[in-house]
Amino acid sequence: MAYVTLPTFVGYSIRSGPARMSFVRRYRRMFEDPQRAAFNFYRRAASAIREGRESGRDKESMMALVDQANAVSLPHYTAVAEGWLRYLGRRKPEVVEVGQSRWRHKQFESRISPQLGLRKASGQEFVTWLYFKDEPLTRNGANLALWSMEQVMDDLRPGATALVVDVRRAKEFTLTNRDRARMEPWVRSEASSFLTLWEAAA
């Protein structure tokens, strides 16, 4: 059984060629030896975004995130803070609760854990996955995350719409009907290829 997080699955999907083997081998080593696994570098950023939106003090929350950063995290948290405030602009979405779930294909399992739910001024609710990394998120990577959330939406927040935000670039993604119709066979093939490399990395 290959058990991965959604960020890991997305990270795999945006790579190609031998880089995929290196990616899976590195992840499998961390999976088998949890003490080698790095902590979630962006967990504090996600918490700061949620706290800022819940309190209506987004700027103050982002300033605190940056002020408390160390030398390693400072440039990353600064880019996240600037991107999130740029994304919000005059938007003031309300935070709503979301759940967690898992998507399975054969012996592959992906944990779906969106960081927050947002209710926009229109009343529409969005289950929101935040992408923080320096590497820009591709449309295919965003679509994989969006489609995965849609498959388990009844567990996350029934009736909500899946949303992905590339925070640094203040860019949001939703799944179009045209993309949705083509996603299932591709995502399943990505899961199968991950499994093949996972077994090879044993």
C-alpha cells in the first residue's frame, strides 16, 4: 500500500522522467523512517492564514508570521504573506469548517486534508487547498487536487466547490467542465504509475 498526502501526489504529478523515480524513492524513505521526515514547513503559514481570516485581521496575522520567521523560513513566509494579502484584496470570505478524507485506487491511497473552507460574499462555499511552494503550480497539478477533493466532497463539506489557491502567486483554480470530463483516467493512471515506482523503490 502506498499512502501519500495530497501535496505529495500533486508534487509527483508535476514532475516527469527520471525525476519521478527520485521523488518517489525519497518519499518512500521518509515513509519507512518517520524520524527522517521533515516537519510540515508551511503548517505555520496555513494556521496564520486561517487565524487572520477568522479574526478579520489578515494583515496583522501575516505580519506576525513574517516577524516570527527564522533566517531559513523568512523569504518563504514573506512571499506567502504578500501573496495571500494580494489574493484577498477586498475579499472578506468567511471561514467555514471542512473535514478530511481519503481517495483510493488499487493499493494507492491519498489523504485529502484541505486547510480551510471559505464562504464568499455570494454565499457559495469553497473547500480550499492552499499551495505554498516556490515552484509555480501547474494547471494539471491544480486539476489533480481539485478533482481529488471533488471525489470526497461529501466527507469534506457537502455541496461545496473545490478551490485551489497558489498563494505566492495569488492565483486561484477551479475545475472546468471540460477538464473534469478528462480527469478520472489520467488521475488513475498517475496513481498506478506512482505505485509502480513505489514498488521499484523498495
